[in-house]
Amino acid sequence: MMVTPARSSARLRGASTPAGLPRLIWLHAASRRVPGALVVLAACAGVMRVILASRWIVPGGPGSTQLPAMIEGAVAAVVVVTTYNPFGESESATGRWLPWLRAGTALAVTAAAIGLLSVAVAGAALPGGDLAMIRNTAGAAGLGLLCAGVVGGLLAWIGPLAYTVIAVIGIGERWTSPWTWPARTGLDRGAAICAGLAFGAGMVLIAVRGARNCVSD
């Protein structure tokens, strides 16, 4: 039986009590298609593993940083698609938990993405190491969360992918700006700060405002 947005919203209202919090969390995650996103994230991690285990990457060449950066950008795009709100303004009736659900979902999916990528790169010669991967993924996800607040969850993936294109160019051209953090080393403090600011700002926006329902609202 198909569950309509109105019926799902009513279920969310019924679960918006401390006793019903676990159910509320699950309903919120299911409405954001989190289970499907986790499957796609696992597939991206598998692609990362294949790339690192193959001979496509020349050690020390631009491709050794560019290809992982592409996967990290794709992973960030998957993360921000889960911000899409299928219920519109009616979701505000779920009560005081909504900002926490938004922030918690975004943080949990980002953490799952980083965890899956960490498993994929374990034992591999990833340029910059795990720190660079965590920074790049979190920073791109933060940019996507900011985009979700402007253009909506369905189009927010454009932000991380557009930034990834710019970052890949920056890697090839050896740009030094910390705002193109994938081009910097894993221990670069300026790059970590910029990526952290992007992720923090995105988390605050998605918690307080949520993803925009449409471009015209």
C-alpha cells in the first residue's frame, strides 16, 4: 500500500514524543531515503577501492589525487540528496525534534560515508591519507548542505559536483588556495579550517532552516 505524504506526516506527529523517538528517527530517515543512500555510498566506496587497487593511478601524478577527489565529491552529492523534504511545510507539525532530526541525519549519513570510504582505502596508498579523505568529503558535503538551503535537496548535489570539478582543475594546475582543499596535503591546517567552516555552516543551515522545498518558496 502506498504511503502518501499526508499519512506519513501524521505518523511522524504520532511518534514525536520521547517514548516514540526511535520510531520518529526511523520514519525521518526513511522519508529522506537514507537506506537507499547507504547502498549508493557503499557502491562508491567499492569504486574507490577498485581505483586504488588498479594501475590507473600513476604514483605522484595529478591523477593520484584527482580520481579520489571525484569519488569524494560523488559521495558528498549522495549525502546531500538525503536532505530532500517530501512533505513540504506540513513537516513542521512533527514538533520540536525536527531541527535535531535534520542535523542528526545529515551528520549520521556523512559519518557513514566517511566510514565506508575509510574501509575502502584501508591499506591503500591514498594521497594525503585518511585525514585528506575525511576533510575533502566533509567539506564537499558542507557545501552541498548550504546548497540544499538555497535550491532544495533535489538539486543540492550540483554544489558538491561543481566544486569537485573546480578542485580537480586546481589539483592539475597546482593551486594553493586553502579553499580548494582537495589540492592541499592531508595535514594542511588552512585547508582543514576552510573545509570545517563549510561543513559547520552547512550543518547549522540544514538544522535551523532545512532544505528549501523549491526554488521559488
